[in-house]
Amino acid sequence: MSARAHPVGEVVLSVENVSLSFGGVKALQGITFDVREHEVRAIIGPNGAGKSSMLNVINGVYHPQQGTIKLRGREFHDMNSHEAAKMGIARTFQNIALFKGMSVLDNIMTGRNLKMRCNFLQQALWIGPARREEMAHRRAVEEVIDFMEIQHIRKTPVGKLAYGLQKRVELARALAAEPTLLLLDEPMAGMNLEEKQDMCRFVLDVNDHFGTTIVLIEHDMGVVMDISDRVVVLDYGKKIGDGTPDQIRTNQAVIDAYLGVAH
Amino acid sequence: MFYREAGQFKSSYAEDQQIFPIRQDRIGITALLLVVFVAVPLLGDQYWLSAIFTPLLIFALAALGLNILTGYAGQLSLGTAAFMAVGAFMAYNFMLRLPWLGVIPSFILAGLCAAAVGVVFGLPSLRIKGFYLAVATLACQFFVLWAIQRWGWITNYSASGVITAQKMVILGFPFDTPALKYLLTLSIVTLLALLAKNLMRSETGRAFMAVRDMDVAAEVIGIRMMHTKLLAFAISSFYCGVAGAMYAFCYLGTVEPEAFTLDLSFRVLFMIIIGGTGSILGSFIGAAFITLLPIFLNVMFGGISHLLGVEIPHAVISNLELIIFGALIIFFLIVEPHGLARLWQIAKEKLRLWPFPH
């Protein structure tokens, strides 16, 4: 890979000994890994390995029974979603979680809600600061729309869009928050080759342009090995591998988990 | 043919985000406002002004209030009549006990009281959704009516629980004729509708819709669930409260607690379902539909019996009216489940393309 605009730096997020269970189901067992600034970190593993649970723990949707999460020097036993968003974490979901009744523009505008300062009375009057604020954020959102190349659909209700475009809008909504850490839960699931290539380009561009640190879950091994700096492998809630794509490719435990072992 | 936006270019975000971005719409709304503010009070007779247009506007405001909560924020509520009752009786009390306050501040304070009650009864929404929440808001309906009947202070110890709205005097000018009451109602409703529209196209409105459409995603983006839901209850109840105050002061005059039964809650709920949930316009269309249709049917049957020269028994007519009223509601809901406002929107989209199919 050629020289990067934002070289990989210090550890920004570290997950330490995190365990999460739902009743008797142990979704995560003592998971430890870290994410460095500006890197693309992939989490892979067979179905039900606990990948999505891991993301949900990082941004406070699930609360682990054990372990700590360190984000930029601050230590959390469990995150809450609001706090996570304030600390610059944004994410997309495995099953698209857009606001179906709203236009693309409004969906992306919601991504900037934490940056808006006016209270509801000022907004109701729509004069002075509220209006200026709305216009300023519209400008910022238009930049995201340009970046994601979705200008032509900005006024369309998202419910009417094709699947691939919805995925793109969801990424745009996350980007509108100007996150420092972006969690992507299977951004390429269910896409055809061309859409996947587009999405890969967007993910790499985000990393390159804004220096956003990216944690991504993906099933397409080609994509994972191609775009990520380091990969962590989960299986049945346990970590079975961690390293660069080349190390993972030759890791016997990973190969066994994916291909099965002869008994 | 005449409804085109060709040649109307937007060169700023402000222009693009106007309430009526198309020039023809702006002309239309100006004409409509002229008609309702000038022509109707000049030409309308006393019956139409005081018995039809004024309550229509008040219902539209209540429907708007419920629409903010149910249509935009997705929280189902059957407490509308209770919030209106709080508004009506508290406005009476403010006028009675603090007469120096004036009419409009009393209405606003009454709305704020309704908002406070709304927030309290909105608390269950933090845990429950949908039909279960609707049942929880039923508690509000029963509690408020019970409180009004039991707590003598609210009705100023009137034996029957009936209160008589005070005369409305604003800045020394009495609002006592049907036309003036109509104009006062219209002004308040227009202003509040504009504020609601502004709010719904701002961050608050987007947060409401986000909570309605996908609450987990809304939370992950940083929208505070409790704050947003309770704010929706507060704003919605404020609107219902002001509507209730006007229901007492501009329309009924004398008010008994039984004016605010569950029937009224359902009536307002039907208005937003038929008019269109999640639409300011829908609240007005729904209120107009539910208020005007029975009158229209009544006039129509009168005309038919006159034309045929036969006397149709009154009981038959009133039953027929109910049947047709119900059938029309079902018909419109089948044609467009998203309400008449959506139908209007589709018509406008078609009109922009007409006479071409695409």
C-alpha cells in the first residue's frame, strides 16, 4: 500500500477481557483487543461468533457483565449509546436501520443532532440562530452527500430506495456526525460485485480523507484481506486470532474454524 | 398545466428549505389565508362561524397536537380529551384567580399545565410502546375527569361541575361576537400551526421521526430517548391544552367535564388517521372532513327529500348519515391508508407531470 495520509498511530480503543452473556448463552468470553488510530480493523468469524455483539458492546447498546472498554484514555465498564456518540463513535447496522419515513436528506441531518445547539423554542420560531444553524448543517450534510455520491436522491424517502443505496445512505448518516471511530456492521452484505467495489472505495476514502478509524465486520474474505490493516477473529464468543491479514491467512486455528477439522 | 416548478431555481439552502418551495403553492396559501381571514368573517353568517368554522379550527389544533405525538413521534395516545380538559379548566382558573393576567397568557399557562400533565402521563412511554402505551394514556383520561369532578377548587366549587367561561377582553377590546371569536381562534391556530411546522422541519422534528421510525438507531446516533419522548408529550399536550382552552372560551362558553370524554379523544384520533399521520396539513383536512361531512350529508338528504317530495322520517335520515359517514371513512382509508393529506400530495405530484404519464 502506498504512503497513507493518516499513518496508523496510537491505540485509541482497547477492549479488555469483555464477557457478555444472555442467560445461558455466552456471546462473548473474555475478549481483548485494541484498535489503533486511523487504522481499518476488521472483525471476522463464522455466523454467531459474537461479532455484532462486540460492536454493540463498544457503542453501548449491550452492557457486558465483565471487562472494561478504554476509549481515548477514558475507562468505561459499560458505554451508553449517548455517551458513545458524544465521544465520536458512529455506526451502521447489519439490517439497515434508517428512518424509513424520512427523506435521505433528513436522515443524514439527524446524524448531526449532537452538533446542534438551538433549543426547540428557537427552532419553532425559525429565525436568527436556529435558521443559521440549520443552514450551516445543511451545508455540511451536502458535503457528505457529495462524498457519498447520492446527490440525485437527496429528497427521496429512504423507504423507496434500492438496498445498495440504502446502505450508502446509512454510511452517509454515520459520516455526518464526523466520527473519529466508525463501526460498520457488514457494510457489503447482500451487495453485488460492483456495489461491493463502490462500498470498499467509500470505506477506504473515508479512512484516507478524514482519517477516521474504522472497525468493520465483514464476511467477504477478499474484501477483508484487501482493505483491513489488522484482523481479529472470533469463534463461539472467543478470540481465536489477531494480526495482519497475512498472519490470519496462515493461522491454523482460524483455518480450522472456517473449514472444520478432521476428527 | 399551471402547476409547474419549471424555471424556479433555488440558489441557496434557505430557498430550498422553505415551507412552500413552489411558487404556485405560495400563491395558493396566500389566497387561502385571505379567504379565511377576510372573506369568511365578512360573509359567513353567525351559525357557520360559531357552530362550524370555530370548532373546526379548534379540532384541527387538537388534531395537530395529537399528530405531533402520534404521527411524528410515534407514541400512540388516547389522552387527548384529558389534555384538552386540563387546558379548558386551567384557563378558567387562571382567568378567575389572576384576572390581571389577560386572555392569551391564561391560554398559554393553561397549555403549560396540560404539558406538565402530559409529561407525567408520558413517563410510561419510556418503557412501553404502541397499544400498551395507548392503554396507559387511558389512565390519564380517567384520572383527569375524576380529578375535575372530585377536586372542587378546579371548578370553583360549582355544584354541578359546570363552569362558565369568562368574557374575553384583550387589551380592552372585547371578543364577544362570533366573527371576533372566529378571528381570535383562527389567529392562534395559524400561529401555532406555523410554529409546529417550523419545529417539525428542525432538529426536534427529525428527532421525533427518528424515534418513531427506528428507536435503537436514533439512540446510537445520540438522540436522547427520554428527553425526546417527553418533549413530544409536552409539546403535544400544550397544543391540546390550548385547543381545550379555546374549546371552552371561543366555542362552548359553558363547559362540563363530560365534554371531554373518551369519545372526544377518539374523534381527534380519527381526524389524524383520516387526515394523515405525520402531516400538519393532514390535521386540518382530517378535522374538516370529520366536522363537515355530517353537515354535508344532512344538507344532501334535505335536498333529496325535498326533490322527491316525500318526507323521510328523521330517524332514518340520522341513521343513514351515520352509515354513509362510516362507509366513507372506510372507503378513504382503503383508497389511501396514509390519509387524505397523502392523497393531496399524490395529486400534486401527478399534476406536476400532467398531461404526461411520467
